[in-house]
Amino acid sequence: MRFRSVIPLSPLSRLFPLIVMFAFASSLYAAVSAAVSETVSVQTDEASADTVNISGLVDSLFVIASSGELRYREQVEPAKEELVKLGARAAPRLVEKLTTPDARERLTIIRTLAKIGGPAVPHLRRSLVRLENALQLKRICWALGDMNEAAAPALPELIVSASNPDWQVREYSLRALGKIGDTSTAQYVIDALSDPVGQVRKSAAWSAGQLKTAEFSAVLAHTLDDEYYGARLNAADALALIGPTAATSLMALIGADDGAAGDLACETLGRACAGENDPVVTSCLIDQLLEGRPSRRAAAARGLGYCAGQSTSASLQSLRLTESDPYVIQMIDDAVRRMSSSE
């Protein structure tokens, strides 16, 4: 019987099949990686080209849409409509242009973004967080405000902007909060009534009126004594919009202040309770018409002019007979006419 001699395999020989399999897998991985890389490169190039194309299209349309030249006047509105149709894709390029010093261009951008509405909000939100240019930030807030309720998703960013170091950004963000009208932001608006800048306090007072939050009537009544007239007058308008629920705070101020703030409160009280014929309100104002400075009596007469009721009108006409100040007499006459026309 013959036996074959068996030659023992070396360790390297045993590994040879594995080496071949690894080489094949490596070459396959390299081929797949190259194909994926080429696909991604093509997609990136296409995305970059699309971005460039959109930017170029926005630029071309914007030149016409914001133009004041007579040769473009028939094309201005169609160009604006085309910008709006681009939707969210136009937003990045329009935001970049918000640094323009040209008023026509600025308004065109803001109005276009406002018309795009909801689709533009995500990019505007990111821009409020990312950008530092105060000019862009305040104009973004302006555009968001003009969207009204559609800009509600941007409330968190607008609230942060309400404490921006730049006072104009604070001013426009607060106004946007008022236009959006979400009462959950009322505390931030009211807090801004103590801002060191008068224009910001004015914006806060205006927004408080849009939110109509009665629980803050006392703070708004206090603002009637603000050193800045814009804040005072907007606070008065806000209290008038809040309505009869603001009466208690206003009457408290009338009793406590014998100066200009109390005078403004008299007229505001009448506006807040217009047509209510509330005997408590009427009595408060008639008491002010019976005594005090001429400016207080005139303010009380203006306030009574908003109140309804024949008895109030009769009281005014009776008080006119004993009044000596010409301006107060004129205010009483105006109040009686106002009451007669509203009957």
C-alpha cells in the first residue's frame, strides 16, 4: 500500500484565501465610495447652481420691483408678484439685502417678505438668532409683525429680541409682538414699559393695547405720567381699547394725581367707558368738572363727551352756565355735541 507524502501548509498559505477576499472587498468598497462621492458632488454642484440661479433671479426681479424709474412702472407689480411666488427660496437673498440704505428698496423687501408669509418664517427665525446687524434685525422684526398671526412660530425669537442691546431692535420686536396678538407675550410687553428709551416704551404701550390685557391696567395707567409724550398717548389709547375694566385704575389715578397725568386719565376714562352710561364713571368726571384747575375741568368735559345719557348732557349744560374759562366752555360745548350726535 502506497502513501502520499503530505506537505504541511505554512501559516501564510492558510491566510491566502482571506487575503484574496479582503482585497476584493476593498476594491468593491473603493468603487462604491467613488460612485457615492461622485453622486454627492453632482448633487452639491446642482444645489449650488440652484442657489446661484435663485439669487440671480431674485436680484433681477428685485431691481425692477424696487425701481422708481418710469421705464419700469408697468413691470413693478408683476415683478413683486413673481418674488412672492418664489416663496421661501427668495427669503435668504432678500434678508441679505436688508442692509440697504434706500427706503424704497427697504419697503419692497419688508412687504415682499410679509406677503410670502409663513413659508419665509423659518429663515427669518434663524436670521434673528444668527445675525448681529441691528439694521437687518429690526427690519426682520418689522416684516414678521406685518405677517400678523402667520408669524406666531417666531414668538420665541421675538421675545429674545425684545431685550436686544439695540433699542430699535427692541422697539420693532415689541411692535411685532403686538401685531401677532398672542396674549402669552403680555408680560414681556408690560416689562418693556420701564425701558430707558422712550420710543421702546411707546412701542410697548401700543402693543399692550393690541393685546388688551386688563390685568395690566394699573401699569398702563401709571404710564400716563411717562416723561415721553409718545408713551403717554399710546398708553391712553391702550387703556381705551381695554375698555370698562380699566376704569378702576383710571379713577384711582384721577384721585391721586392733580397734574397732567390725572387730566389725561379723565379723558381716557370717558373713552374706555364710551357709551356705557356708568353712573360711577359719570359721577367721577362731574366731580372733576366742579372743581380743580381749568385744564382738569376741560379734560373732564372731554371725558364726559364719550358718555351716554340725557342726564349727563343736562348736567354738562347746567355746569356751562357757571363756567368762566373760555376753553372749558368750548370743551363742554364739544362734549354736548358729541353726545347729541351719538344718540
